[in-house]
Amino acid sequence: MGIVFCFFSWRRKENVSVIIAMTVILYIFSTGAGLQLFPIPSYPVPSAPSAPPQLIIVLGGGTITDRYQNQSTIGPYSLLRLYQGFLLWQKEKLPVLVSGGHVWGRESKTEAELMAKILLSWGVPPEDIIQEDQSRTTWENAERCADILKEKNWRSFYLVTSETHLKRSILSFRFFLPDTVIIPVSAHPPYDRAPLSFVDFLPSLQAFYAIAQIIHEYAGLLSYCLLK
């Protein structure tokens, strides 16, 4: 699209340099090669937990509502997080706390309810599933989950979310649970980590979404610095 704009702008001799710059920026933001310029926010990974985990917390990552079929399901990020939590459950057989309320502007089923339904279909028994269905933000995820952990006297847990989201999530949970052992678990990287090839120099929606995720997280961390 930028090339088309360049062509017409060149013919009209108007704003050529601006359009070229926009095209270059759009190209960088849409390629795996350009993604190398946007490092993922780093987060601490303990070499060995100081206490055995007692719980698996999975944070919701959005839902998809189909108003034509009058139904909702979890989005792709939520599904990847939930699957990672499920794999941990298979290995550890710990309770799974799914966290997420109504998405902003949506009044369908909560993220927690939708995730719990999928866990049940995967064979996780109801007694191993805990729902936190009031939170709408990462900060509220931590606040509401902290109430549950304090009530149960749990002091160590796995925290499962997208890799780009881990640092902000850990900061949030540390605020409400300063003395609790948090074991971060990346549900998925933002982009394919295969060796760089010519494919990474071709524009793709996957790369664009990955860069958007990283920028979103840096904006969230900045807001924490300014407001929290």
C-alpha cells in the first residue's frame, strides 16, 4: 500500500519523503527481521524455586465473540496460555486458577468461565479448577488472585502467560504478594525463533502482531512507572 501511495505522490510531487518514510516504518514493523529491533521485556527466571509450587495460575488473554452465532470462545493467546497451564497440570497435578473477567465492552461469558470449560473438556477434574472471574486488567488479575492465595495460605505458584506479558504480570503479583514465590512460565514467544532466513524479510501479520504486543507491554510498564 505504501508503494502505491509513493507512486501517486511521486506523480503529484507531494509529500514523497513522508510517504517513503511511512513505507519504510511499516515494512520494519511487519517483518521478522524488524522484530530484532524490539527486545522482549526481560523477567527474572529462578534457577530453582525456593519452595515447591502449590498452584498454577493462568492469565486470560482475551476472548472472541461471534454475535451471529451468539457464542464466545477464548482468543488465541488465551488458548496458548491455557494449554501450557494444562501441560503443567498433567505433570504436577496442582490446582489450576484461571483468571479473567468480562473483556472491556463485552458482557458475554467471562474468560475464566470459558477457560474452565475447556479444561474440563481436556479431562481436568472440577475440584482442580478455580475461577477468578472479576478482573479486567493485569493489575486486577494480580489483586483478585492474591485474595485467593491469601485465603488458601498458598505461598508458591506457577504464573503462566505470554512471554511478552510476563514482566508486567510479575510486577503486578509482586505488589500484592511480596513474600510469595513466583515461578514464571512462558506460554509462547511472540514470534517464531527459527534462525533468520529470507522469510523474515517478507511482511507478515504475525510479525506485525508480535511487535504490537511488545510495544503494548512497554507502554504498560511505562504506565506502571508513572501511575503505580
